[in-house]
Amino acid sequence: MSYSKFESHMKKIADVGFAMAVLSWDQETYMPEKGADFRAQQLSTLSGVYHKLFTEDELGKLLSDLSADASLNEQQKKNISLTLESYQKQKKFTTEFVELMSKTVSECFQAWQSAKEKNDFSVYQPKLEKLVELKKQECELLGYEGHPYNAQLNEYEKGTTTADIEKLFEEVRKELVPFVKKIKEAQQVDDALFYRDYPKDKQWDFGIELLKQMGFDFTSGRQDISSHPFTTSFNPYDVRVTTRVNEKDLSEMIWSCIHEGGHGLYEQGLPAGQYGLPCGEAVSLGIHESQSRLWENNVGRSMAYWKKNFNLAKKYFPEQLQQDTAEGFYKAMNKVEPSLIRTSADELTYHFHIMIRFEIEKALFENKLKVSDLPAYWNAKYKEYLGIDVPTDTKGVLQDIHWSHGSFGYFPTYSIGSFYAAQFFDQAKKEIPGLVQQIENGDLHSLLNWLRERIHRHGRFYTASELCEKITGEKLNFSHFMNYAREKYSAIYGLK
Ligand code: CO
């Protein structure tokens, strides 16, 4: 009886949470500019309602009773223990703090948009300063062991510490940095074919076809346009992905679609019967990103995937790609070159972008770096790690949305996700006979089914590292990514 009472309370909380998600999705896709202030107010009010529902004493009582209930099954027990954890966390914040955070985030997001548009960091700076101060307070409220940044990391990748990320980037420095250096010294790849004129409508249709081929269900989701592609979900039957279309760069749309499509498939694969409960939620951002990266890189940037799909590309762009081959298309999409913008970086130098953001965030939370010094610090790091000059803040420190959302500790999950992806894909190849052949034929069903079975359907029943061990027999291991990178790029660049 009391478990069903718990379930219905959680569903109510989820209803509020997902209503907020609808408002946020709209804020980034269709909301007119002048709607911003009232929207911020609406989101702030709802975040207060959400927090109140989550911190009701009655829920606390229910959770402590159910924690001692031996008649529950394993999934129910997991739902109780994970909710109790969230409950205790929510209890650390006052409703005033939660509302203030929500309002500050909305203001900061608006300021970031306008600063990016005007290439003027000073528009953003005071709002970001306010937000960073709040985030530091949040660390103290949440509590942490060791580095204060651990409190932020824990929000996105539970159990992962600053030291873990440092160790991972140590391997990146040791293995990936010299490998990229070797690539730079080799004969370079020409990717000019992506920068011809590709009309918007055709690109859109092509993207939809790729999503359908992956198995994205358009009766349980849709795609729209936003300046920063993202995925959000209101339940497994209503999953929203967004993309961007640049008529002068076909690659932006293709790999945004596939990437967000990978996130979307994960959301559509979560068990709807667990709506509002932890076992109906994604494990962590790192695991979420492993799903998008696996589709984007391990599948979507492979020769196998384009063996057939290049003809599809030619169907949409017969003139633009008239002279090109699948092989040339494959090489072009895998050109490795240090660049300014993280989201359009190749899959190797990508991790240098993340390293920079990680170091910046760490320094901010150690009080070693002030918000006002961010642009100069950013530019210096890009020179140091990528060897490039940053021409404008719009193409530098203002490029990403994350900090304006108060998402600190989020970026490292992108690298973690890529490394998980390589490890999972290795396992999928072992377990699915003829997988590469199937991909060559444009048949992606068994791969999706494998991901559904191994990852999606479990929700948060396993932690990220438990799940990884269960699937692959070992913990996250960077060498899967590095071996994948070595094999693929040595062939493309003719390295021995
Ligand atoms: Co992603």
C-alpha cells in the first residue's frame, strides 16, 4: 500500500518536473524574445513547487518506512534508496535558494544569448558572477570530500571525483596528444566537400531520414531547430531532439542529428512503467553521452555506415556530391584539425576542448580564477593546448551554453561518454554476429536492440560503473578509445 502511495507521489513530482522541461524546451526553440522575463518567473515558481513536493515530511516518513520494508522487490528497493538519496539532497536547500537559483539561471541564459550575439562578454559577466557565487554556496550546502568541485561533478556523474578526471586526462595527455601530433605531421585530409551550398530543406529531410534509419520513433518524439542542439524528454513517448542547419556546412546537421538521435533513442528506451521513478531515468550524463557518441562516432563516422548512406546523401545532393566517393566522404568527415568550436571539433582534438573547460571550472571553484579573467584565460589555454588564436569571445569563451545554465562539472561527462562508447561498441561487435556488415546494409536494428537490452531498459538500477562492468566485464578503460582511434586514424592518415 505505501509503495503505491510513494509511486503516486513521485509521479506528481515528475509531472511538475516535466512541465518545467516543456517550458525550457520551448524557451530554447520557439519562445519569442520578449517572453523571457515571464518565462523565468514561471520556471522559478515551478522549481519552488517541485522542491516543496520533494521535501514534504510525509514523503520522508514514507521513504524511511519503505526503506525497512523487506517485502519489496529489488527494483522497488532501488527506487526507494535512490529517492531517499535525492530527498536528503533536496532537504539541504531552502525553497528560497532553489527559486533564486532558477531565476539566476534564466537571467544568466538570456544574458549569455545576448552577449554571444553581440560578441560582448561584459553583458554576461555580472550574471555569471552571481551564478558562480550561488554554485559555490551550493557546493557547501551539498557537502563534499576533498575538492569542492567534487560536489558539482557528483551531480552529473555520481561517484566520479576531480582526481578521477585528472587521471583520465593524464592518459589523454600521454597517449592522445602525441598521436594527434603525428597526424598533424602526416599528409592532410581535404574536407572541402562539406562546405558547398547545401539548401536547408534538403538537409532537414536528409537528417530526418537518418534519424528514422537509427530507429528514432517519430510517433514518440520530434525534431526542431535550436542554436545549440540538445535532447530533452517529457516521458519515453515524447522525446524532443533539436538540430541546427548551416547551409555552408553539411557536417553540422548530420552529426548533430545522429548525436542527439542517440540521446533520443536512450530516452525512448527507458521503461515507461517506471515514469517518475529512478529506474525510469538515465544512469548518468556520462552514460547518456556514451549513447550519443556511439551513434555519432563509432557508427556515424565509420566507413561501414557510409557505404550505403553515401548514396542517400547523393540522392539529396546530387550536384554537390557528383564528383565524390564514399571513401572521400568518409575521410573528409574524419579530418583531424585543432579548431575553435567544441561542437564541430573532430573526435580526437575534441577532448582537448574538454580538458580546457575542466581546468577552468576547477580553477573557478578553487577561487584561483575570477569570472572577469575568463576570456583571457580561455584564449591562453587555446593557444597552449590547440595552438590556435581565438579571434572573438563569441568563438571563444561564449561559445557554450552550459555555464549560463549553471552546469559546472558537466563537460567532463562528454569525454567520459566517448570513452564508454568505444568500450561498449567493442563489446557490441563481439556479441552481435556480423554487426559491421549490418551497418553497411543500413540495418541498425540489432545494434539498437542490443543497447536497449544492455543499457536503456535498466534505467538507474545500476550505477554507471556497475553497468559498465556488467556489460564489458571491466571498469571504464581508456585503452578502448585509444585503440579505436589508433586503428581508424592510422589508416586514414597512412601512419604506421
Ligand atoms: Co550529447
